[in-house]
Amino acid sequence: PGYYHNLVGGKEKSWIDSGTVKGKRWLLAPDACDWCREVASKFNKGGGVELGKPFLKLGDTISTEAGTLAIDYTDIEGPPLHPNDRCDIVAVF
């Protein structure tokens, strides 16, 4: 948790309040890591993730050829997934 998660929360809150946004998708940075690519491929299908719901929950893991990342600190509502993550979320209408 931290500053950026507060920004994601604020962005998502405004989307909920708008009444027009139906979900969110993981927007990959140009040089996104394998873990972020895995999250995007898993959750960006269809309408993405429902607003107010996390992409990943505490206790989940992400496994790629780069290794396994354990989500052991908080639910992941949006980026950052890891230090130096430059991904973002985008609205689904």
C-alpha cells in the first residue's frame, strides 16, 4: 500500500461515482515485466475486472518463466504490482 494505491483508489472511486464505467483493465507499460503481462492477459478479457474488486487477492501467486511472485502484502486493486512498476489502469465502458 502507499501513495500510488491511493491514486488508483481515487481514480476508481471517481469511475464508480460516474455511473458510466463498468470495469477496469491493466494497462501495460511499454517495457512491462512478465508478471504484469501475466496479470493483463488473465484479467483484461471481456469487461476486465469489476470496479471495487481486486485484480489479485492477498495470498495469490503469479508464476511466469521469470519466477513466482507471491502477493503477500495486500490485495492488488491496480498497479503497482512491484517496485518500479509503471503500469496503470484504464476504464472499461
